[in-house]
Amino acid sequence: MKMVGKKDIKAGGYVTKDSGKREKHKTGAVRDVRFGKGRYDLISPLATRRRAGVYERGALKYADRNWEKGMKLSRYLDSAKRHLDQYQEGLRDEDHLAQSGWNIDAMMHTEEMIKRGLLPKELDDLPNYTKKAKK
């Protein structure tokens, strides 16, 4: 791959961002580099399937997207840790690993929505044990 140019493209009310770097493939095709964008192709489809089951069962139990309304971060953390402990203890009555992962996902989502100002900052009720930590 060879790196080459930069220019954002605007059309139809949308912008296609350009890092200014290129991957050039042996076929001659070029694309923007993927560094810094995450590697979604490396996420396990097996783990995703199990976690999707948690979303499905939660939607049936509570409602679609109920969790997106927001909960305190400590609630997600408590549940994530409890499910990990249950798994470590040897319990297999639920998919405790997927349940723990779901709580971590929901916690990250809530944290991002707080940062964006879309959920109240009071939902971040976790203690801060560092002097200069930024939220």
C-alpha cells in the first residue's frame, strides 16, 4: 500500500472526510486509510451474536431501547461485575459473560451520551479517585 493526497468532499448536504492519506492496492484501487477509525472487522461475530441475544431478551423483558433512556453508571458497573463474579464462580444459568459485556457497552454508551450533553451529567455517579481525572 502507498499513501497519497487530502480534500474533504461535500455533496448533497453530506461531507466525506479525508485524512489526506491513501492506501493503494495492487489492483490500482485507492481508499482513505483506516488507521484511527477502529477495526470493526476484528470484532468477533460469535461474541456479537451472544451479546445480541442479551439485547433481544432485554427488549422482550423491558422494551426496545429502554436502556438508552439512561441509568446511573454505577448501576451498569454493579451488574457487569456481578455477572463476571457469577461466571467466575461457575454459574452457567445465564450467559453471564454476554450480560457483563452488555452492561459495559451500555455504560460506555451512557458515558458518551453524557459527554455529548444528551443525557444528564448526574448519571455519572462514580467516584473519582484521581486528582486530575477529566470526565
